[in-house]
Amino acid sequence: MLPDLKTPLLWILGLAFVAALATAGVERTRAAGARADAATARKELADLRATNAESGRQAERAARTQEQTWRERLEGVTQNGRNQIAAARVDAERAGAAERLLRDQLASYRAAVRAATAAAGPAGGSPPAEAALDLLADLLGRSGAALGELGRFADAAHAAGTICERAADATAP
């Protein structure tokens, strides 16, 4: 008679089935854990991206605010510089008017001296006063023009330097 193989075979099949079910359960648990880990990682990545985007927006806002501050300061410096240059021009015009007045007074004095020397006869031995006055008038005319030009240059250079310094100070962090 043949031994009954059904009972051990059923035990083996049953144990194999239980092992397969246990393995499937373990794998299913591991897959669920992996899905949960992946979902957590996706959420963390989304949070990180949102944080980075917000940080970028805040940095951009701060940069724009700084630029606006610099622009306002530079506009103030520029306006101040324009006012300073205008004041220097007004001062130069006053100095020019004073120089013209002095030249006019010298011309009147020269005319008075010429009239006085023409009326009087030659006095013997002294040099004519007209030559000295002519030299003085010539020197005054040349120096006045040169000094006026030099003054305009100096005023412009001083104003430009001051504006440059203030602009650099205004944009310092």
C-alpha cells in the first residue's frame, strides 16, 4: 500500500500559503511605509520650495526698497547740487557785475584824469598819469576776465566734487 501523501502535502501547501501571506503582508506594510515616506518627502520638498520662494520675494522686496531709498537720496543730492550750482552762478554774476562797476568807475576816473591833464599844460619832468591809468585798466580788464573764467571753473569743480561725495555717501549700505 502506498503511504498517504495528501496529509503532509496539505501541510506543506498550507505552510507555503501562510508564508506567502506573511511575506505579502510584510511587503504591503513596507510599501505603505514607503508611500508614507514619499508623501512626507513630497510635502517637505513643497514646503522647502514655498519657503525658498517666499525668501526670494522678501529679498527682492528688500532690494527694491534699498534701490528706492538710494534713488530718493540721489534725487535729493542732485537737487541740492543743482541749487548749489545755481547759487554759484548767481554769485559769479554778482562778482561780474561788481567787476563791471569797478571797470566803469575806472573808465570814469580815466576820463576825468585825461580831461584834467589835457586842460593843464606840461608840468616838467613827471611821467604822465594817463599811461599808468591805461596800464591799470588793461591789467584790470585782463585779470577780471581770467579770474571770472577761473572762478566759474572752480565753482563747477567744487560743486561736482561735492555732489559726487554726497552721491557716494547716499548709496553707501
